[in-house]
Amino acid sequence: MSRDSIDDLVERYKGRGALVDSNLLLMYCIGEYDVRAMQRFKRIRAYGVRDLTLMRRLLSLFKRIVTTPNILTEVSNLAGQLGDGLRAQFLSHLGKTVEILTEEYCPSATASQHQYFAKCGLTDSAIMEVARANYLVITDDFRLANMIEKQGIDVINFEHVRSSYLLKG
């Protein structure tokens, strides 16, 4: 995906909002809490300060940042990797972050009827249901991005953002 394509999608959805997948929301929330703690999470260890800065810039372009209860549950559960001392402090920070997010609910009964449910599970099926015609999905999950694209839902793979913006400034 080119930088122009990314810019076009951001322009199209900036007034509606972006739905951020679990890994990227985890990276953002952990980085906002303590950037050094990002290295404690296997799922986001590949991301660094430059990625966090890029994510901040990207998210600042949208009127709202959308999430689902499923995504927030994953982020909260993964916080257990911080250990008891930092976990409570991070969850307090997460609670404040949740207040500024727009949470959209997709009933599990609906998500479980999604055509890709058997391939991707509840969280990703709910993402696709909530995003359909409403929000731009931002993910780092190549497989999920492909499923989303096949349905005609707009999606940005953060890896494309990284290569388009980090390497070119």
C-alpha cells in the first residue's frame, strides 16, 4: 500500500473514526504508560519509540478511536505479562485511556455467525462487523487485513504505514 493510498483512506475516515486492533492498541497503551515496558510483550516487541510516535500521529488524525469490548479484554489480559507490580498501575492507566475511546459492541451471537469466524475467532469477527461501512481498521495482522479487504472493508496494515512513513520521513 502506497503512502498516497494510506493518506486517501485517512482522509476518507478522519471524520468517522479508526478501529484499532488489539496488538496496536496494546502497543499504544503500553507505550503511553511506559515506553520501556513495550519490550516485555512478545506480541509488540518488534515495535519501538519511532513506531509509537507514528501511531500517535496516525491516531491524532481521527475524530474518534474505536474499540470493542473484545479488543479491550485482550489488552487487559495481556497486561498480566507486566507482573503484579506494574500491572495494577498499567490497568489504572488503561482505565483512563478507555474513557477517551469509542467502544462499540457487537453481540457474540452476531460475531459467531460471521463468515470468517471459524478462521479468526470472536475478536476479529467483531472487528469486521463493527467496522463494516463505518470505520477504517488499523491492524498489524496480515491475515486479518486480507480477510477484511476481501469483504470490501477499508483497512490499513500498520506495516505499510511503518515502511511508508518511517523510512521516508
